[in-house]
Amino acid sequence: MQKPVESLDLQGIPCPQNSVRALMKLAGMAEGTVLELIVDDGEPIANVPLSLENEGYTIIRREKNNSGWNLLVRKE
């Protein structure tokens, strides 16, 4: 598994701003790189991965942590 190049903490950021911020961050990254996102439970974990997949990004891993979720996203 690839290690993330960067991490973006989106905890406390409401929908849909968290998806927009994640997309903006990924847009500036090179293809094939991996970004770790930290999102809240509830709407964010339900919506952010779907938004990213709809834009062509690959969710490598979804893992529950103490305060939310860690997502590893590969820019394709």
C-alpha cells in the first residue's frame, strides 16, 4: 500500500465544503499520489468518498478512528 504524500484534516468542516476542499487539494497533486483525509462520522463519511469517486479518484482505504474516519485517496 502506498503511503500518503499529504494529509488533510476536514473534521468540523460541514458538507459540502469538505468535499470541495478535498477536491481542491487533490487537483494540485500529481497523478498517482495518495492523500490522507480525516473526516467526521455521519454525512461526511457518507458523502465525501462518493463525491471523490464520482470525480474519478480511487478510495484505497476507509478506516474508523477515535474521532471520525481516515480515508486514503489516490489521484488517478
